[in-house]
Amino acid sequence: MQFQRLASAFFISGCALATVSWFAAIAGEVAVVTAKSLNVRTGPGNEYRSTYVLRQGDRVEIIERKGEWSKIVGERGGEGWVYARYLDVQNSGSNNSSVGKVAVVTAKSFNVRTGPGNEYRSTYVLRQGDRVEIIEQQDEWSKIVGESGGEGWVQAAYLSEQDSGSNSGGDFSNETNYVYRSNGKIENARYSGPGSATVVMAKRGNNFSLGLVNPAKFSVEYIGTLRSNFEGNIQGQINNFQSSALGYRTLPASGDCNIQVSGGTIRSASCLVNGTNIDHGKSTFTAQ
């Protein structure tokens, strides 16, 4: 997809951000892993080798079935076959009225769990007054992202949803993507000055993009795959590059991006890529 079209649909101020859908999700059922550990194999049978291991509470998307086996895509994009008995298919008709809202924790302390139930293990603890974003709803449980980036499930009764007008952050997440946005300063060999940064990460899969834009003067986009996303620190491998200075052509590239996010906004970003005709040097963004 050309950056020029993306810019008109997303980056330019005042556009309808909710329409962004850069990464098409595979149409399938979502399921939660019930076993403590579950091998993901190259084919539908125990005779196929294991490529990685899922843990209890991990969420996957089922894209194919064969007998007692399901082909799945993990939340970070890994694909393979698992024994279907250890998957709990989720109800697609769950209530989504709270999805995308910011909420404040009302309990003194609050376990964040790997799945929607007390039987799932706790990964960390939120405190009274902490702010979270609700990204999924399932009966009495909400899947949230904390201000430092940690994801997990909490009991919805202990969350107080905030009026959308009170959110001063740049969070424009939708059903398909996590979206972070901030205004600040862009620096690279082609441009130095004010602009905005936008990160889009697919909710299913491992695609991501970082765009740095001053609508009147400059735009650049780094497109690739996630290496890690933990506690607000995003690391990505870059595969393609676009720039207004290069006529918005999509060019193959190699390099890395390191991005820090918090509460739906981008605090800083740094990308360095190499490729034929790419002479922008290192791009940095600092929120202001």
C-alpha cells in the first residue's frame, strides 16, 4: 500500500483515524490456550517437529482445521499446527462496548492475568489510580494495556472508564490495530523540525509501521515486523521504506527501529536502515 494513500487516510491532521486498517487480519476464530504448554508443529501430527511453544493463556487465531489438529497464528505472528483439544474457542459475540476506552484502576491492587479468569496466572500487579486501555472485552473480564505497555486480563468491575474527552494521549487503537501517536521533533539527514510520529501494530500478527510526518514538508515510513514488544519498549526489524523525498516509492530496506511508548503515546523513536538509494541516515523522534 502506498504511503501517499496512507498519509491521506491517517497522518494528516483532522482525518478519520478509525478507518486505518493497514494489516488485514485473517478471518478465523480466536482461541485461548488451556494447557500449561503446547507445542506448535510444522504439520498436523505429533510426528512433525515443534517450532515453538505456546503457554497457558496465550491467544491464537485458528485459520485451518484437519481432524484433531488446528492450524493457528499466534499474537506475534508465529504459524503452525496444535492439538485442538487444548484450545478454548472464544465467543465472537462478546460485548465490545468498552473496547478502545481508557480506564482507571479503582482497587488498591489488581492482578493482571494471562487469560480471562482467576485460574490464569498473574503476570504483574496494577495499583489504584493506574491508567489502562481496554482492548478487548469478554464477559466479566477486560484485556488491557498498561501505561508501560504490559498486556493482560483483569476483572472489569475494578475499572472506571474515563470520558473520551479526558484522554490527553494520542491513542487511536481500533479493532484491527494498536495505534500510538504523538507530536514532537523529527531529525534525519533530509529533514529537521516539528512533526508527528505514528506507530501501527497489528493486533493479530507481527506487522508494524512507524511514520514520521510534517504534512507540509516531509514524510517517511518504516515498515517491518516486530521483534519484541515488552513494557513499552518496541523493537522492530525493517523490511521496506518509503519517503516523500523519494517519490513515495516502496523500497526494500534492512535495519532496526527502537520505539518507546506509554499510555497510547510515543515518547521517542530511533530508526536506522540501509538500502539502495536510501540516504536519510538515522531518523529520530522525540515527543514534546
